[in-house]
Amino acid sequence: MEVSGLPLELWRLILAYLRLPDLGRCSLVCKAWHELILSLDSTRWRQLCLRCIECRHPNWPNQPDVEPRSWREAFKQHYLAAKTWAKNAQELESSNCFYLFRRRKDRRILYVGPGCEFDNLGSALTSANIYDKIVLFPGIYEEQGEIILNVPVEIMGQGKLGDVALLVCVDQHCATTRLCNLVFMPVWFSPVMYKVSSGHVQFDNCNFETGQLQINAPGTCQVKFCTFNQASIILHSVALCVLENCEFVGSEIASVTVEGHPSSDRNWAYKHLMGLVKSSSALSTTQDPSNQETLGQLGNLRTCEIVIDADQSNFLPTSKSPQACDKDFQKENEINRVVCPARDGKGVAQDADSSDSSQSSSSENEPEDQFVYKLSHPVPSLSHRLASSLLGRPQSTRLSNLQNGLELKTLHQELQRDSEAQSLASSLQGCLIRKCLFRDGKGGVFVCSQGRAKMEGNVFRDLMYAVRCVQNSKIIMLKNDIYHCKASGIFLRLEAGGLIADNNIYSNSEAGVDIRKGANPFILCNKIHSGLRSGIVVLGNGRGIIRSNQIYGNKEAGIYILYNGNPIVSGNHIFQGLAAGIAVNENGRGQITENVIRENHWGGADIRRGGDPVLRSNLICFGYSDGVVVGEQGRGLIEENTIYGNKGCGMWIMSSSLPHITSNQIAHNSIYGVAVFCQKDDANDYLINQGSNENFNDEGEASNWENDLDGEDDHFSSRRPISVALIESNSISHNGAAGLYVKSNEALNVIANIIHTNQESGLAVLQSTQLTRVANNSISCNHLGGVLVEAECRVELRGNGIYDNRGPGVSSKGDGTILENDIIGNRGCGLQLLQTANMKITKNRIHSFRDYGIVMLDHVKGVVQENMIFQGKTKKTILQQVSNLEDCLIQNNKLLAFKKSDVPWKLENPPARPHIEETTRSISTAHNNQKVANVTARIATRVEGRCPNSRSIFCTIL
């Protein structure tokens, strides 16, 4: 009859009484009937799926309350999987070929139990023929000896799961067997409940109690909807084993052990298992970026939008629970869409203009006859992505480019860019563990001796560890949840590798991922958060590629690299940690590039005790403390980073360290732009909690990694070697105190930097027992003086341009040399020597608005010769009030007084300083071809007509 003859609800009521074969026949009547049968998904198909004793809820055990997309499809998948064990019928040996001609109805069903034909399993197996079905009635069946299974049979328990229990030790010698709805317990003489040496075994809806399953190559197994209670499964060189929708509880050893490289000797079931797995693999859906549901399964891969000049109280929340952090993430993009347009547009532009215009704002309000200076100074070669406006906050276009370059990539994008990672993701060898639950035991999965394992969509919780991979083994972990482990979540040791991608790893007692002893995995697109220690630890020659992860809310460093660890860390967002964002200590190395490191309670990056990384092109911002910390004996190349808006210093450096700091933009930090402290300074306690208490013992192993430094790869051999800490070619601006603060007992080189618009002096040297060399810098528009040198400090100032600072250009109480500098247009005196200063001042060009060019007071010693001093408005040149004239030599200086003339005076031969020659510095490895801008500035002084010589003098530096 026509489907339209009855209401749809009535059809569903009628069809609910049909069995599965009848439903299949109805669906073949016509298209209308086919669609009608499909519409029974939430009714009849659901009933069939849940009433089947061979399976459980499709999302058991992890999400039993979540409905599948389609009950019919779930039932179909299980039905097909349940038939895998019998697919070798056509592959029987020729001697048994007559079994192929048996009609299906000839397959016998043997009943075992009280009052049945057989009273024990052993007798039933003796009488069974190939593919017979043995049904066990409720009861406990104990076999006193080992059962040898020689013919393929199906053994099924009658009633509910738990009604039939087997105390057996089974050794399977036949090609295939299926066991369903049974409880297995070990016998008194062996902990092994079931052993396979060559064939295939399939377990459906079984329980295993306090024993072991052993599968040896070329054997295979398929385990689905099973519970392992204090039981485990051990796989020896198995080519393929599939564990799906299983629960592992309370194991005293690893619940699953995968040992040995997958055997090339494969049995008949291998190709059928492979086809079954590929048909339902989660990976096949991740390859389609247009599939919206699939993208949802990949997790909430968020990007981090950095809001410049926003109220940091909105971006620096206190420590939160994982649930609270997830709620914040959901709101993050909405908040930024509201805030960013106001911040990135007109507001930023106005603030940028006002920052430096305030330096010369007084000139607009002064009489017409005052000097006005316009300076174009050289710009050291900064990365086009990181260099913002040198006279203001980062402009909206540059900020937008920076954010776009540092967005998190999706797993699909990461796999597309790396063929090795893509090959790993698509590979399938050894053991596949999918949608399983591991809880309340010692370990989850242990992979060793070149073993292979793939884990998808599992939950690991309340274990000692989730996954341990050692001895050249490889693991592939996709979309797993790993939390509440008593040690680290994932361990990789002894040249282990693989792919760890799109997992949620949180609230573990030790590191989320622990990499050491030469392990080299891919760690992509994970969320690693809320750990009681670090997010990722790399040590003991561990390596790895760590990309596009969200690492946040950990109590210690987000990524901790030490003891010769040498990973590649790129494109990650590391934020809201309670310690450092990235810590590199104890001879750790690594290439740390293009990460967003923000809102951490300690340093964004912490380098000390022999740490020697490359820190390049990162955005380090909005931290509660300093942006970058280089502690005692720290090293490393710190290049082309944007260090912005931190509540401490932009960079905090201990004088006993040896960093190379180049081409960074360090701006808008609350204290100093760069601070260099001596080793014994009280600030040494500042780093006491920077992750130094991490426990690196490997379950009782000695952590003697210092003696295991093999230096297996080139340690950035093309980097420029330095013997003195070097700060060069940086832009240091708009910081809350001095741009560069030096209180050091070691030598320091400060070369070719732009230091401007800081709230105190551009450069303040308060302690410098060794020589601090300051050469070819542009120091301008700072709110106090340009350079401040305290007593007993040794400083060499050479080739600098010191312009337009609100205080003295240079104020010194110390010793040293001031040679070939341009000290022009500062609001105080040009150069001021006080107390017991002992300076040699030679070949400088000096000018001040309305004060003396050079002031020498108190007990000053030194030589002032061959300088060119431009007379200011008051015609003051040199003020000399020295008690001991013999100790101060002033000679051969050129004093230029202003006269009414149309001929300008120019700063030429040489042109305006600083001069930055391309040959004076070697750019770091990846940027050898960058150009350094040449100086084209000149100074011209002219007298406006019709006015007395003492008035209307207009001086312009072009």
C-alpha cells in the first residue's frame, strides 16, 4: 500500500514491531518506503541498538548520555564489525573446502548449562564444528586445565552481562573466534585468561577481571564494548589490534602494553580490520575543512587577538578553573571585536601622535624666536613584522599584520604544511585504541621496543600516567582528554616519537607532556592547561616540534626546556601561567619563534643557568612581571621580538649573563625598557619561583642529565659569537622609567639602538665596574636626560646622536670617554660633568637651547678638546667651576656663535650621528641579507631676517 495512506506516526507505531530482517525488506520496496524506514532512527533503530546484547550505547563509556548522529548508522557499524570474525570462510584451506558448501541453516547452536546437552565448555568445544555457535546459560564455568581452541567457533553468554562467568585459560590455535557477553576471570594456575598466537579473536561486550589477554604476532584482535577491571591486554609485535569503546579500570600495571615493531607476517583478518577502521576513522573527516561538524570535533581552536593600550585589568584575570577559562575563551572574540576597533583606530593614532609631540609642545607655546628642531635619525634594521612606528605606539596596520602572522593554525593547516606529520596522522600500525576510558589505575598505554599505537577520542583520568612511549616507539594521539594524572600525562623517552595533536591535557600533577632522552615528537594544536606544574617539559637531549598549541593556566612554566633539551617551539599561544611563559635553564636550548606569550605572572621568557635558545619574532606582552628575563649565566639570541605592555621591565638581565639582544621592539612597559643588574643585587631573589622546583625524576630514575649532553646537532653554529653581553639595533621606547638601566659588574656593549620617549633618562648607568660601551645609538625625546652616568662607573660614549631630551644630553659623575657624539637640542645643558668625574671629551658636536654647551663643576678631571660647540639662545658655551684647574685640560675647541646670515651651518663631514655601517655588525642566521639604513640627516642653522642677532634664531635639524 502507499505510504501516504496512513499518518507517519501510525506507520512508526506499526513498524516498531518489525524485526531487523523485515525492516531491511521494507526498505527495498520503493523510495518512499526506504525513506520511511530511515525516519525510524530515534525510535525503532534506537531500540534495536540498545536491546542488542552484543553492544552497548554507541558513545559508551565516555559519553553515554550523548546521542549518536544516527542510531541506524551506529547499529549498522556494529553489525558489520560483529561479522568480521567470520570473513575468512572463503579463505579456508583446500582440505576443508567442503565446509564452503554448507548451507547457513546447517550451522549448529550448542547449549551449555544445567539440563542442556553439554554441562561444561570443554565438552561443547570437543563436539563443535567450524563456525558453530556455543550458547552458555547463566552460571560460573571453571576449567581446571588450559583449553586449546582448535576450531573457529562463536561463544556467547545468555542473559545479561555478568550472568555468565568463565574461569579459564584459553590458548587459541584456530584461525578465528568470537566471544560475546561473557565475564572472564583467571584460573588459579595462570594470570592469562586468553592467548592468541596466530589467528584472530573478537570480543564483544565482555568483562575481564584481574587477568591478562595476550596477543602475539601474527595474531590480531578486535575488542569492543568491553570492561577491563584490574585486567590488561599485552600485544607482542601485533600488526593490527583494534580496541573500541572499552573501559579500563584499576590496573596495577599499564592497561594496554604494545611491545615490538608490527610484524610483517599478517594473518587473514588484517585487511578486513584495516578496511573497517578506515571506513569509520575520525581522521578521514578532519581532512575536509568544509565539514562544519568535523571542525567542531577538532576542538575550539581559538586565536588570540591582542588589544593594544587596553585596560590590562581586562586581560589579566586571576587563576581560574578550566571551566572558567573555557567560558572566557567563548567570550574572547566577541570582546575583542567590540574593543579592537576603538583601540586600533583613532584612539591609537591620537595617542601615538601625542607621545612624541609632547616633547616639542613647549616650542609651539614659546616666543617666535626660540629654536625649533626636527630630527630624522637612523633606524636600525628591525623585522618588518615587529617594527612599529618609532615615535609612537604600534599602528593599527602593523598590529593587524602582526596578529595575522601569529594566529593559531588548525590541525588541518598544520598537517598540510608538514608532510611528515601528515604521514603520521594517516598511518595505522600496531594498536588502534578509540573511544576508550582509562581510569583509576597506574598507567593507561605503554608502548615500547619500537611499538606502534594510535589513540583517538579516548579519556585518560586519575591514573599515574596516561601514555608512556619509549625505545624508538611511535604513538599517534588525536582528540584525547588527559587529566588528573598523578605524574605527567604523556611520557616520551629513548628516541620515541610520533604525533600528539588536538588533545585536551589538563590538571595533571606533573608536566602535561614530558619529552627527554632523545625523544622527538610532533606536538600540534593541543590545549595544555591548568597543570600543577609545567605544561610541556623538554630535557635530557629531548627535542620535538611544538606548534600551534594553547598552553595556559599552568602553575609553573608553560614550556620548560633544560638539560640540553632542544625543541622547535613555534606558533603557540602561551598565556595566563602562574610562572614564566617559557623557561630555558640548565643548558637548555631550542628555537622559540613566532609565539604569543602573554599575561603570565612571571617573565614571558626566562633564560638562565646556561640556557641558550634562539628567541625570535615572538609577541611577549601584558605580563604581570617582566617580558624577558635573562638570569645568571643565561645566554641566547633574542631577536626581532615585540615586548610590549608588561607590568615590570621589558627585559631584565643579570650582568653575569651573556645574551645577544638585537632588533627587538621594547615599548610601553611599566618600568625599564631593558634593565641590567649585577649578580649580587637584591633583585636576585626576583626569580626564586621561576619553575626551579620542577620534579624531573622519572619514577625513581636519577635526573643526572648534566652528564648526558651529547650535542648531536649543530647548536646554531652560524650564530654570531660574542664574548660580552650585546644589546644592539633595538627600539626601546615609551617605557615607564629609563629606557636602558645598567647596574652591572660586567662589561656591556650597547650598539646602534633607538632609545626614545621613555619616562626617565634614555640610558642610566648607576653601576659599571667594567666598561660599558655605548656606540652609534640614537637617544632622543626622553623625559629626563639622554645619558646619566653615576660615580665610579666606566663608560665609553662613541658615535651617538643624543637629541631633544628634556634634561641634560649627558650627565656624568664617572670615568670614561665621550668621543665623536652629536649632543644637540637638549633642554638642559649639552654635557654636564659633576663631582669627581674623569672624562675625556673629544670631537663632539654639542648644543643646548638655553643652557651651557658643557658644564664642569666640583672636582672634575679630564680633557675637553677638539669639540664643536654651537652657541644657544643665551650664547653660553662652557661653564667651568673646577677646584683644581691642573687636572682639567680644555683646548682646541671650536665655538660657533650665531650671526645674521643666510648661509646655513650644517652637520656634515661627518653627517649627523649615529652612523650605522652595514659592515659593523653581522645579522643573525636567518637575516644576513637585511640592510641597515644610512644616515642622511644634516643640521642647518640660519638667522631670520630683520631681527637682532640675539633673537629669532631658527635652528633646524633635517
